[in-house]
Amino acid sequence: MEHEAVASLLASALDDPFTTWSLGSFGAAASFLRDPDEAAMPLADTRMGIATERGAIALDPAAVCRPVAYETGFAFGWSHAVALCLPEEACAMNQRSVITELGPDHQAARPEDRESILFDLGLNLLAVDACVRASDTRTIARLRSAAGGGLFGPGHAVAAELVAAGPHRVFLTRIGRIEVFSPIRSEAGSASVGPKTHLLPNILRLGRTHAATAPIPSGWVPCGAILPPHPCRDGAGGRISFRRDRHEAFQTLLARWGDPDLIAAKQAAMGGEAVRGRHARSARRAGEAQDACLRGEG
């Protein structure tokens, strides 16, 4: 029954064009989002997912992940997410430390991409293999010449060349994959609303699987997240009028998939009681911001 409940959660999120998906690790992640009127096709195999002209998501229906819903409060509002977690011993990917050619991507979401060549970028991350996929001979040749070396570091020009070439980015986890077909944007302020990836070397050096603000249970590792539409922000992060329906929808997810202790701490704090611990204080701040919105003051 629990597996059926998780499958229902994933299916509902896939049906919602306002929900953003993320797969990856702290500092290296791919996200998938589509416009409400954007053409989206179901996958032609047994995986759960959809593909658009800009990207695709494909989820393994056999993967038994644990959803962890949580809220993070901060000075001017809050964020929310449902982390998709696996036990630490079950989440590990290949952890390659150098650029490595993997051959044709036979598991590509779209049949037309399955003969393109997949290259692991060699980031040596626990829960994700960050890859690129190329079909043009020039990009394939450049990646082959860089194989055996690292992506970042002095004298490593391949990262900048990949930004210019814009190959497909393919992020693989034990629960599924996200593929991004859109060009890579490197200019300040050019972030798109839609499928995209980010690699942040300074954060990757920390070696963390997730941000310290995320209350992930001990022994579990988030391989990705569902980001339902926010009550106060649009897909680009811009401010919108408070949407009570969105707020109530996430509170339902929080009640089903959240940490009961944090929910109780949030309720206690809203009643004037003192709470201890980083995550409990963050839940309190989220509750305070939500209460202001519910009272029309947000």
C-alpha cells in the first residue's frame, strides 16, 4: 500500500504543469518544468514520465523511495519541497571521478536520442551521475579527448566548451533521470523557466548530499525532490498574490509525508511555545510567514 501511495504522489505531480522536479545532489542538479500549454508526450516504455521539446523526466516505477515533505522558513517567507529519498546503502551511483565515455544512451527518454553518446562528467557524487549526451561529431571528439581527466580545475577548458556546445544534459539517479535539451545559459540573469541544470563547484567541494536546512532523516539520502507550486511565487520565483489553495494542498502533503515532530513543533510555536533545534525553528518561521498570509498581511 505504501508503494502505491508513493506511485500516486509521483503520478499526481507529473500531471501538474506547475510542479517542478529536481534530480541530483547538493550543488549538482537537473530540474524539469513545463508550461501549462506546452506539448508533452508520455514515454514509450514502462517508466513514469513525460517528454517535451525542452526536456524529459523518466522515473523507475520499481524504485521504492521515501517522500519527505518539509518547509524551510527564512526572513521573508518560506520554501517547501518533498524530497525523494533512498537509504544511504541503496542510493549510490557509479561515482566516477574522471570524464568517461559510456556509449549509446539506450535508456534515453525519447527513442530518437538512444544512439547518441553519453559521457559521465566524473563529478564523483554519491547519488547522481551527472552526464552529457552528444550526437554531433565535434562535441563527441572533444569529450573523447577529455576522457580520463576532470571537468574543473586550472587549464581545463572542456567545461567552458560544453557551455558553448550545449549538449543534452542527463542526470541519472536510482529513482530515475532528468534530461535537459535546452541550451546552457551562462549569462547573469538568464535563468530560464523550464528544464535546466546547475553545477556549482564551490558547493560540490563541501561533499554534502543535501543542504543542512533540509530535515532529511538519518541514514537516508535525497536523490531528488518534487517542488509543488508555491502559494506566493510563480515558476520564475516572482511574487504573486497568496494562493490559499496551493497552501492547503501542500499542508495535505506535509501531513502525509512530513516529520510529525516538526509538524508538532510548528503548531506549538504558533501557540506561543518555545522550540529548540534548527529544523524546528525553521518550521516556526515558515508557520509565522504562512499565518501572516492567511491573515492577509503577507
